[in-house]
Amino acid sequence: MAAVPLVVFSDFACPFSYVAEAAVRRMQREGLVQPTWMAFELYPAPGPLPEVNGEWMDALRPLADELGLPLSVPPLAVRTRKAHEAAAFAARNGVGARMREALFAAYFSEGRDISRIDVLTELGAGIGLDATEMHVVLDVGGAASRIDAELEAARGVGVDQTPTLVAGTGDEARWIVGARPFTELQAAILEQ
């Protein structure tokens, strides 16, 4: 069976995206899906940031445990624009998946502020990226046009929450919104 093309709209400040992306990466390792990651900012500037709470923890804990993900309530709400730019920079340098994992882990496991360029460059250096180059790219918005295009694409197709996964192409495409247990998500994506 050929890998199913899968477009994943997600945000690094969304705990549901954290769990769904881990499930998608597992399916990718198994050769079941071919994901394309797309940025979606849940809390773009200048709008307000939400209060930090763990209302979602009870719903997500079993899903995170199933995937072996550490999960805790972050200490602060963050804007993710620069994190999306960091992920785009990493993807251009061949380590996009590792950067995505590092960003989610830094926020939902370590409680780090992934809106800060110094934190992002440290994460990038930890996966082999040149910290100085990454700092410059983030400082001048070197990946901003790519993120703008992805956000416009999301708005253009009606994405308004994360994660939103689009499995397949054309008239056969299926939309899957939210996090689900692994086997349920896999079945929804692979449905023929």
C-alpha cells in the first residue's frame, strides 16, 4: 500500500497538535503516511494570549501515554510565530522533523518559552543546526514569507483549529480534526 499523503496543520502551543503529530510521525516511520507540515498560529499577535490551564490534561493524558510522550501543563502561554519560522529553517536544512519534536518537547515537557529566539537557537544547535545562522534568520524573519503562505493556505481552505489533518487528495480527501487514540486516528487516515 502506498503512503497516504497527509497535510497536517498544527501549532506548537497546542497540546492536541503535540499528540497528533507524534502519532503521525509513528505512522510515517511505518511507511503509512507521507506528511506535509503546515504552520497554524492559534494565538497570533496582536490578539490576547489565553490563560494557562490544564483543562485538556485529563483528555490527553491517555493518548500521550499511549505514544510515550511526556506531558505537562506549560507555565506560560506563548506566541508561536518564531517557533514556526525555526521549524521552517530546520526543514530547509534537513532536520525539520527533529526540530518539530524538539519544539513540542521543550514546551510540553520542559515548560520552556518557545517564543524566544535564544531558546529556539539552543534547540536548533541541539539537533545540529548552526546557532549563529539560525539566530540571524529568526532575527530578520528569514522564513516569514513561507509561514505567511502556509497561514494563508490554512485560511483559504477553512482551517480554524488545530490539529487539522487532510488525508488523501482531491475529492477523496478526508478532514480529521483533533487528537484521537492512535488506532482510531490511523483508521481515519487510512480509510479507503
